[in-house]
Amino acid sequence: MSNTKEAIISVDNVSVFYDGKQSKVPAIEEVSLEIEQGEFVCLVGPSGCGKSTLLKIIAGYIQPSQGKVFMKEEEISQADWRRGVVFQSPTLYPWLTVRKNIEYGPKVRKVSKEECAKLSTYYLNEVGLTDFADHHPYELSGGMKQRVSLARALANQPEIILMDEPFSALDAITRVKMQDFLREMWQKNNQTILLITHDIDEALALGTKVAIMSKNPGKIEKIIDVDYSNKIMMDSNYEFENDTAYIHDKSEILKMISE
């Protein structure tokens, strides 16, 4: 990415320690990361390396033990609507319809009723769920629920979307469809995304950058720039799994995570 782009998120030498029985236990250690406008950053690493901890710090849900995190030079100290979050399990309100779930964030921010309706109509169309606007979450499939979760995050018009393994509970076919959908949404809206995943193929197929974390205590071992997502968008016949560069990148990441 060009160095002239603005860093939306800056993680500066962040560590998190939890209280153990005899001493402090590190979850992540001395992590630094920058996410620029329009980037799609994928964070991979072994289980328990602190990926979700890092996302929660960026979201403002927890505070680092050491170091600081900034959003456009403003230190992050609490949750903020400018950072939308999508979790592994959809956190939809079961008593609200799909439309009302999407309108919830803007409504809390005192956006007018008319503007809330415009936003929900727009994002219902974007995620292909206009016909399900008056349904409740229990009436939807897993993939549809995650599309509602993404629409709800987008309706707040955040500057970055943070996603914590949002597709891991979906079946293989639905997962690929959701990846394609997310890629199209990212490109169409020039969105900025941080996605946590344990799936290397998913990270390479979606990201513009892949950040690789080591085992606990988590550190960012390497960041690689990739462009397979754009190639997929540009050429419907492109098979990224057969690209020699893709095979090399996947092998390198797998080796680093395994070590």
C-alpha cells in the first residue's frame, strides 16, 4: 500500500498481561501494527496466540497493560461506533426484526427516524435481504444472520470493521459465498477491514495484507502484502489455489504458524 495513505489504526508496542496464580501471564507482547484507509488486513496465528485479544483492544473493549492504540492519532480508551465489530456468532437481538436490528446502532446515536429507515433499506439491499426485512433472526440461516450482522455494523457507517472469525461456524459452501460477498462489499464501499481467521486460505483470498502472529505470548512475526483478492475480482477464471505465488505464501505462513 502507498505510504501516503492515512493510518486509521496504529497499534504501538502493545502488551497484555493477565493475572496468573504466581505471576503475570502475557497474552500478547510488544505488538505494533498499522491499518491504512481501504486496507483489508487479515490476522492469522495459532489458537491462543492473542488474536481476539488484539481485536478487543482495537475495538476499545479492553485496555492494554503496556503500549497504546490510536485511531487517527486519538488514543482508544473505550468502544466507539466508528469501529464496527462482527463476531463469530451473530449477536442479533432476537426480539427485533432484521430491519430493526440494522437500525439499532443509528437509533442509539440519535439519527433521525427517516435516516434510519434510509440506512436500513440501503443495507438490506446491499446484503440481499430486502425480502427478509420483517423476519426475526430465528427465521434466518447462519449465513443470512451473518449478513445481517455485517449490515448492522455497516449501517453505523464506521471507519473500520473488525471481524473475529465471522465465518468459522458456517458450512464450506456458505463460507465461500460469504467470502465473495465480503470481498465485493469491501471493494464497492472502499471499506477498511481487520479480519481475524484461523484459515490461511481465507486470509490470502481476502486480504491485502496478512499479519502472522506467533504462539503465546502473541507477537506479530511478519506482515506480507498480497493481491489475490483483486485478481479474483478482475478475472472470474482465476484459480488462486494454483498460483505458484499463492502456494509459496501459504506454505510460508503455515510453516511460521506451525513453528
